[in-house]
Amino acid sequence: MSRLTHVISGPYAPPAARRELVAASADGSRLHVEVHGDEDAPAVVLAHGWTCSTAFWAAQIRELATDHRVIAYDQRGHGRSPAARTHSTTALADDLVAVLGAALAPGERAVLAGHSMGGMTIMAAAGRPEFTEHTAAALLCSTGSSGLVAQALVVPLRAGRARTRITGAVLGSRAPLGPVTPVARTVLKYATMGPGSAPDRVEACARIVHACPTGVRRAWSEVLAGLDLDANLAALTVPTAVIGGTSDRLTPVAHARALAAALPHCVGLTELTGMGHMTPIEAPEAVTGAVRELTARYLDTTEKEKTP
């Protein structure tokens, strides 16, 4: 790819992994996996969202890897994971359990954090034996379980069929995003970030999103348009925290509130005032802090209980 896929300096530049591996999913799809930090440290698994990559978690990886083992992977077709023929929530779940199996020891548990489509990945995998085996707690960040297109506020029209139709056409556009220009940054900021987002954060998001291949972006947009994971929430029984931005146009904060109300074991809803959809980059301290709190409360206790 000719254009830069991420920023190369500052807090949003991806740190070098301590090691890399490949996880093979159920249909043979190969997933790029990175491991950061000490092998003996508590484990955290990060699942990024639509049109993003492991680079999206740069701030969290850099901070958490000082005392955690951080495992991040590229969703199929994103980043360094090759494109696949199948695009579905079942494939997302297959991919996550493949990563858990490849990166964690048998019976070892981790805190899972998912942003946007990454949160949907966690919901899709909930209830699977492999998920139960390896998950101590979860963080759902800027995500929803259904009604994404109908509730999105990207198109400034009154809710209804026209807005839903136009929103679906915009998100599923066949047009390439092209290079990162001032106009492109403005559009991306409006659609995905809060109005007060700093230029370096907008730049970091733009570089990552514009690097996603057009075909991959469109294929996953169709999956998200038909998303219905409401029934899966009952199976997500691990302690789960929810984060949403009050200025999120892609998954408005109503989604976060609905998740918090429906989850069997919700341990907190955090609404980040003025933040948009890209909360791990817009509010890195808050997202990192939420992961740290979950590991301190649930992962360390879980691992101690397993020790003879």
C-alpha cells in the first residue's frame, strides 16, 4: 500500500511488538496477532473496530504493556490480516476464539476489550466454550448490539426511512477514501469524533481508517447494517463494563445505555462527555483506566484462585 497506514511519531504511533504470531480461524483465515509486554504479566486482549487495525490501540498498548501482556490482533481484511471470503458475526467470533487459543495457555484468562466492531465481536463470541475458558471480564467500548444504521446520526436528518437509507449508502459506499487531506480530516472528524478532538488525534484516526481497503470496508458495512446481537447479550455473563461518548454519531450513547441495561453482569457505564466514536484515541486515559480497573478487580483474583 502506497499511503502511510498510521502515524509514525507521538503517543499514537504503534509500538513494536515483542513478538508476532498468526492465528488460524475456523475457515482457514489467517489473523495477524501482536504480543506486547512481559509473558508472565496479566493478559489483556484488544479487538479493534471497523476500518481500523492494531494501530488504533497504540496508546493503550504503550501504557498497559508496562505491567500487562497485551495481545492485539487485526480483524480479517484489516491491517496485516489478509482479506477473507466470509464476512459475518460468526466469522468475527471464530476469529476471536482462534486468537485466544493461539495467544493464551489452556485455561488462562484475560480481560477482553473491544471497540465498535470489536465490541460486537465479543458479543458474538459470548457463550462459546473457548470464550468462557479464556475471559475474566470484558470492556465494550463505543459499540452496540443492533439498529446501528437506523440510530446513527451521521446524516443530519430526522430519524426515519430516508435517513436510514442514506446512512446505509454512505457507510457502504464503493468509493475509495483516497489520501488523507484537510477535507478528508474534516469529514472523518465530523462523522466519527467529538468536536473538540485535537488535530493529532484526528490525524491518527484518519491514517488508520483511510488505509482500510475499500472492498473490506464495504463488506463489513453490510454486516453491520444487518447486525442483531441482542440475543447474545444474555450469554455475556462475565463482568462487563461499558463506555460510550456523548457526541458519538456512529453509535450514539443510547446504545451504551441499552447494553448496560441488558447485560447480566454490567459493572459500570461510563459516558464520556463530548467524545465521539473513536474513544480509545479521543480519551485514551479513560479507556486504559477502564481496562486497568477490570484487570485489578477480576483478572488478578481469577488467576490467584487458579494457583494451587
